Amino acid sequence: MVTPLFSICYKKNFFFVLCCAVSIIIGSGCGLYKTRHIKTTDLKLKNDINDSIIDLYPDRFKAIHRVILTLSGKNYVLNGYLSVDRPNREINLIAQNDLGGIIFDVHFIKNVETSIRITANMIKKKWLETSVLRDLETIYLKEPFSSPTLFSDQHGALILSEKQGQITHELIYKKINSPEYYQLAEIRHLKNRRCIYAVNLKYGSAHNNLYPEIIFVRDTKMNYTLQITVQYFME
């Protein structure tokens, strides 16, 4: 069944305001981390929050994305055609320009095989391997932590945290009042208490809008940002 949950109609003034908001939102998400942590000892709550990542998306789905990529100070506008099979850890992505020409396509099964085809000089294979593959895994194939710690902060959010090597991985859940539950709002990677990578998830206001409508990605080391607007979502 095809459900156009995320059909977006742009106007020039809205687009301008949104782009400004992107800079503010993702810019604020990758600075020195100063939020006060209060450890939560509720084991059931911790396990429920940790396991909820499994149901973040359906097992299998397709989506059409409008993407603004800012890489080393240059902006590129892309259309992304995405197919995800979560049980098999498999993702297909085709990126096109406005005229329909393919810029690159990616197919991978996590820890099994990877295929990348590039048809435009603007994109380097190494960048795709170190950034796009990681972004796709982080957003769509995230798995529960093996041994996390759960914190709350002064704003009422819950923070699920686990250190992996030198990097602390955090999932930030914000409380939604109607209906009352916690919704994943941000994914952060911290090194020496400084955020080096962040994914912000923005949900729409429609009653049946269960999945992120706009996704912001920022990597300070690789010097790029992504603004992903989900135009159609198909289960």
C-alpha cells in the first residue's frame, strides 16, 4: 500500500526559512555537550527504550527524498530513491539530479557486501564509503545497544548512552504527550564530550505521522550537512 504521509509543498519563503532553521538546529547539535545527566535506574524503562529502535521503521519500505547536501561549502540538490529491508540489513539508494540523471547508486547488505556506482565527478567514492553508508546505517539500520546506560536531563528527555571505543553513542528521546510516549529525536556521537556527528529527526503534525518527515545530518569532521525531506513513504 502506498501512503503519501510526507507530501511537502514548498514555497520560496518557506524554503528560505527552513534552510535557516537547518543551520541553527544542526549547528546547535554539534557543540560542547553540557547537558546535566541524571542516571535512571528503572531497568524496564531502559530496556523498553533500548528495544524501541527496532520499531522505528517498518521491516520493509520505500521512500522518496529531496536532499540538500552541503559539502565543503558547496550546495547540491538531489532526489533520493530509497529501498530498505531491515530484517536482511539491506539498503538500496539511487541519487539523481533534477533532470533525472543518476549521480550515484548504492547497494549494501550490512557486513556482507557493498556496491557503489558513481556517474558524476562531484561525488568521490571514498566520501560515499565513509559518510553516506554510515548515515544510512545510522538512520535506518540502528540496533539496540548491548549494554547501555539511561539518563534523563533537565528538559525531561531520556538519553540512552553507550561508549564504543573512543566514541560515546547517544540516542535522545523526547516525551510526546498525545499519546504519551517517548519518540527518538536525535542521534549523537560524542568524543571528549564534544559532539562530532548528529542526526536530528523532525516529525510532522499529522495524526498518523509515525516516521521522521525531515532529517538533518551534520558531520563536523567530514565537513558536510544533509537536509533530507521525506516526500513519500511507501510500505
